[in-house]
Amino acid sequence: MDIKLLYKLSPNYIAFLQFIFHSYDNLVVFSTINSTEGIIQLITDSKNISEVENIIDDLSKNIIIVKL
């Protein structure tokens, strides 16, 4: 896994997003960088990047998720 993605979202949704990504085996390593500000990091590899971005795009229809 070599691609690091940083996102900012409402802190209320961190656990929800973590639950979603943990339901996919070996898709990302999910880390909360700053729980107060809602900053998370997703680490994935090049073969899974499009899948991760598709999930984020779908979720961002209902949750404000900003790529940093």
C-alpha cells in the first residue's frame, strides 16, 4: 500500500466511514489523524485507488467529504 489520501469530514461521521471501509477486506488502512477536526487518512495501493475514490464519491452525495 503506497497511496496516502487525506480527507476532512464532520467528526460525527468518522466512525461511520471507518465502518464502511473496514467492511472491505484489505482495501485501505484507515487512520484518524485529528478527530476534533475530522481529518482522516486512507492508505491504499494503485490497484485499489479507483475503488476507494468511487466509494468516497458515492458517500459524498450525502456527507460533505473534502479531499486535502
